[in-house]
Amino acid sequence: MPNNTILTQIDQQPMTTYQWFVIGICIFLNIIDGFDVMVMAFTAPSVSSEWLLSGSQVGLLLSAGLFGMAGGSIFLAPLADRIGRRKLILTCLAIAAVSMLASAAASSQAMLAIFRFITGLGVGGILASSNVVASEYANLRWRSLAVSLMSTGYGIGATLGGVLSLTLIGEFGWRSVFLVGGMTTVVMLVLAIWLLPESLDYLFAKRPSNALLTTNKILQKMKMSTIAQLPDVHVVATQQGQTAISKLFQGAKARQTLYLWFAFFLVMFGFYFVMSWTPKILIAMGMSPEQGVSAGILISIGGIFGAAIIGLLASKIRIFYALSIFLGLTALCVFLFVSVSAQVSTAFIVGIFLGLLINGCVAGLYSISPTIYAADVRNRGVGYAIGFGRIGAILSPIVAGIFLDQQVAAATIYAYYGIVFIFAIGLILLLSREVNREQKQPV
């Protein structure tokens, strides 16, 4: 069975239990990632109180993990092409586990920032590779759902981080949250060593030792015929790789690329402000620590459903318009959220909707970005867009910390970030217009 026939059969045959099982493993990897990254947002008030940190110092702690995620995506994820997706994921899980456990023993803000950066490195490598594995093991019909479910895993992990923080901090202190997170990551590492399969594309292209045996074991689990020898892989001419970057900026494609990049930047900028700073700001405005963390948890809970809802909406109208609606409603919720914070029950309700909408915005961008580029530059185009968005994610908590140090009112800060989503609407509509023009051009 030739290589392209195997991959075509995976695309066309009904999903098997094993394929859903592999996607489930990838979702659990994202749950661990969501916990490991967002736990800093829930422990920030306690850490700040113990070490008497300024807003800028807390912002640096919140951004350290995001710096690491960017580094992991850029520098670690490409290693999967050489050593395999599975091996990279296992390595990055080990990195995240050790650094989470070390965070529990940190004795200073600088030390904790370093460990948070290292955790981010591991998470960045896991996210990039687990998304690819989930996509490869899904058939064509369910591939989009598989990617969407990956996004919900991150929200579930963030929610669990908040719930555990609320439970553990009062009884055992903030260090216990990192300790539990590190131990959970160790358990996930053991399970991944036992259960996570290798990428078939990697086995075909790189042919590591026992590649044929490993391939046939995977094919049997997917209820496909085994093969007598590995298929021949015809390597694409390197000239394509050399010109891939320029293809992102050829003619009208340049405008599409820039609109997409800056849309990612703005949405990530707003998203990580809401997810990282909300508990601390609400506590500073008069909520109890438990109420502030609870508000952050409710935002994460809402986010679990955001990707699914925008996907349903996009089945009725164009994804560009669905995302624009979500961005507008997100801006409205951001404006409302802080103004109703004095009424705790109302703030919680708005928080659920805010989490749903803002996570839906991120999922919408992930849905749009692959449609912008041709297959030969799709991974590069999407990867660069996400990487540019990470710059916004990194800057966002730092900028908010500076605002707080300058005694800018919380309502004003939230208003600034709400405007960010309005600007993003303009970029998405411009992007939609450019895509329409390209589709109407004669082939």
C-alpha cells in the first residue's frame, strides 16, 4: 500500500476507536498544558502578597511562561522533524514536569520567573506537536472537530488549575498548586510513554529503527491492512522550502498575511490580559481572594464551550462574520465586566460569557488561518501567524502591570483592552474582503 494510499484511506475511512483514543491523549496533553501555563494567574495574588511584588513584577511572572511558549514553538517544535513527534512530546513533558516541581520550591521572584520560562518551553513544544498528531490521526470529516477539541482541553486545564488553586492555597499555600501540577505532569509523562503513538508521516519520511514494525502495529490498531515494506517517499524539491517565506508575501497574499498576523496579535493581547490579570484586579477592587479566583475559574469554564459554539455558528455563516460577531460581543463583555464587579453574582455571569466569547475568538482565528494559505506553505503560514500572536500574549500582562503601577483605574484598563477587540474586527473584515477578491479571480 503506497504512502499516499495509506494517508488517503485514513482521510476517507470512518474513525476507529483507536483514532479517537489518540485524539483523547492529545486533548489530555492540552489539559496539562492549560493547567501548567494558567496556574500562575490563579496563584499570582498569593505570590504577590508573600513577596510584596509590584504590578510590573507580577506581570513579568505572568509573561515568563508565555516567553517560554514562544521559544518552545520556535526552537523545540522543529526538532520533531528530526527526532519524531512522540519523542519531542515526551521530552517536553519531562521539561514541564521538572520545572513545575522546581517552581514549588522557588525562593524568589527571579527564580520563579526562570522556572516559569522553562515550563513554557516544554508547553510550547507539546502544543505544536500534539496538534499535528491529533490532525494526522483524524479523518477528513472529523479533523476540524479534533482541532477544536484540542482548544477545549486548554480551557479545561485552566479551569482545573483555578479549582485546585481555590482548594489548595488556603489550606497549603500557593506552592502546593505547583507541586500538584508537577506531579500530574509526571503521571501524564508515564501515560504518554505507554500510550502515545508516533506520527506515521515521520515513520515514512525518517525511517527510524523498527519503523516498519511500529507502522504495522499502528495500522492494525486503526483496522487497516499491514504493509510488507515502508513506502517510498519522494522528497519535495528544496527550492519550494527556500521560497516558502516569500510565498506568504506574494502580491495580494501579503495583505492577507499582515491582516492575519495583526489580528492574532490583538486577540492574543486581549485574551492573555483577561485570563492572566482578572483574579488579581478583582481582588484589588474589593472582592475576596476566593471570589476573585472563582471569577477567573468561571471565565475558563466559559472558554471550554467557546470553540464549539463558534464552530456551530460558522456552519451557518462565513467564519469571518462569525468571528467578527464574537469579537464585538467580547468587547462588550470586557466593557461590562469590571463595571459590574461590585455585584458578585452578576460579575460571575458576565465572566462566563466573557470566557466563552474570548476563547471562541481564538478558536475562530485557528479556523481561519489554514484557509488562507496553499498546502505547500500552510504550516509555515499558520505557525508564523501564531508566533506573531505570541508577541501580543507576552506583552499583554506586562503592559497591564505597568498600567496598574501608574494607578490607572481598573475600569479604564479594561476599556483599553476592549478597544483592542474592536480593532481586530476591522482586520478580520479587511481579511475577508481580500479572500473574497482572491476567490473571484479567474484561475
